[in-house]
Amino acid sequence: QVQLVESGGGLVQAGGSLRLSCAASGRPFRSYTMGWFRQAPGKEREFVAAMRPSTGSTRYADSVKGRFTISRDNAKNTLYLQMNSLKPEETALYYCAARNSIAAVIPTTTNEYDYWGQGTQVTVSS
């Protein structure tokens, strides 16, 4: 079992930056695959980025490559998402997720993750 708590959301102008954090408690952080998803009003939840904290390997959605960076601090059991050059269409509730096992390929669909945080709101104004 793991509990996930996101923070760092807020209001930012287009082109600005935010850093989200996800504090994980419970089992050791390294044993999970960790990911970020987002959900805009009226839309499905979509994959943003994920990583294996044990190895540092990462995967990104094409739409955020080069602008977002996922990272972790294993000692603090915390996952981060640095978001740069934000766009108004990226306004959404951002969720942290954890998968209870290590897959051969870092998963990108919601049903492949076992635990979810409550989300943190990111609003990008034009």
C-alpha cells in the first residue's frame, strides 16, 4: 500500500513554469513505477510522464517532451514534475500515480497504475 500526496499546482501565465511534487508514503519508493497524469474538464485522464525510481529510466508523452522533466528524490520518497513553457490547453488536474510492480515497458495507461493521489490543479492563463 502507498499513499500519494501531490502539491505545487497553481495559476501561471502561458510560457511560465511550475514544479509539482508527489510525496509517497508506505512501501519503499524504489519498488514502484511512478507516473504523472492529467485530466482537463470533460476529457479523459491522459499520461504525461513516468519513471522507475530504482533506475531513473523515464518515458514522456510526445506533447510534453523537451518541456517537462520527471525526477525523483529516493531519500525523500518524492517524485517531481518540472513543467516549463506551459500552454493554456495544459490546464488540468494533475495526478500522481504508482504501479505496484515493475513492467518491462514503463506503462502509460491509467489501468496499469494501482494507486492515485487526489490531484493538484494547474491553471495556465493566456
